[in-house]
Amino acid sequence: MKKTILSLSVLILISLPASADPILYTVTDLGLSTQAYGINAAGKVTGEYNGEHAGVYANGAWSDAGFGYPSTGRGINSSDK
């Protein structure tokens, strides 16, 4: 049993990349009364703000998505739609 565990441990270590790139990210406070539901590759976030307005968070501010009240953004693509 010890031999099997040791072999499995060695196999796992061998299969790991020699140098993994660090995962870099930033945590941003989106403000009060907000919910984030989607993010695209450009880092733009969609969700709701001010209670029940669908919006996009980019460059430090929320902008209304123009869907009326109440609404919620659930996803965002590379065209910010």
C-alpha cells in the first residue's frame, strides 16, 4: 500500500508543470446595492445596481443597460451585449 501511494505521489509531481505562471487578478468593490453576474474578457461586469437596474460596470462606474426597471444583466459578451 505504501508503495502504491508513493508511486501515485511521484506521478502527480511529475505531471505538474515545472513553473506555473501566477494567477493575477484584482478584487473591486462594485458599490452598495449591486450584484455581479457576468464578466467578459475585457473585464467589464454585468449585473444589477441601485436595486433592480441592469447595467455594465466598466472604468470604475456603472452605466445603465437601458432595459427599464426592474431588470438584471446575466451575461456579457465581447461586444458588451
